[in-house]
Amino acid sequence: MKLSLEARNRGDVIVVHCHGRIVYRDEAAALSRVVDEILKSGSKLVLELSGVTAIDSAGIGELALLQTWADERSAEFKCAGANPMVRTLLDLTNLDSVLQLHPSLEAALESFREEQICADC
């Protein structure tokens, strides 16, 4: 299954729902295009991965690149809902130490709220 991407606003956070494969060529490139456009205009982004059925080394590399772009733009980038297979690959490649991973979309959104409360402390 090809990768389909759907971006939605959740308050001041943009959530990109990913369904399908994040693999070499078109799928990884499409993800980069969408995230690049979002990072130009927004500073909070969650990549919702629960619908990802497969990811290869190009997809892993793409996630690392997206984190780099977010860091360069002082944006907050989080991933949510990775299934056990995707999560295992992120762990094995140590990308789990680079990305902010959350078990669910709601947990990722809540982490933004917690950061905002702590900023007011």
C-alpha cells in the first residue's frame, strides 16, 4: 500500500496521519515534502504513525532528517502511535534516542500541554 498523508490541526499542533509504507523513493519523498511545508508555517508537529504498515532504511533515514529540519527551525517534532514493528526498528537503529516517541496521539498532544504549563512555572 502506498503512503497516504493527511494533515489536521489540533489547536496549535499540526498532526500528520500516515497510512501505508514509509519506504524508498516516492513514499519517503512525499513525507518530506509534506513535513517541509508544515515546518515552514508551524512550530509544533506530530507524525501519527499508527497506520504505518512498513518502514525501511530510507524511511528511518527520513525520520532522522525530519528531526534535523525541526531542530534547525526550532520546531517541536514528535512521533506517536508506532506499532510494535516500527517501534522495534526505531529502537534497533537508536532513533528512539533522537525522536520524541509517544505511545499514542493523545499522549503526544498532552506532552505539548505539559511543556506549556512548565514554561509558565
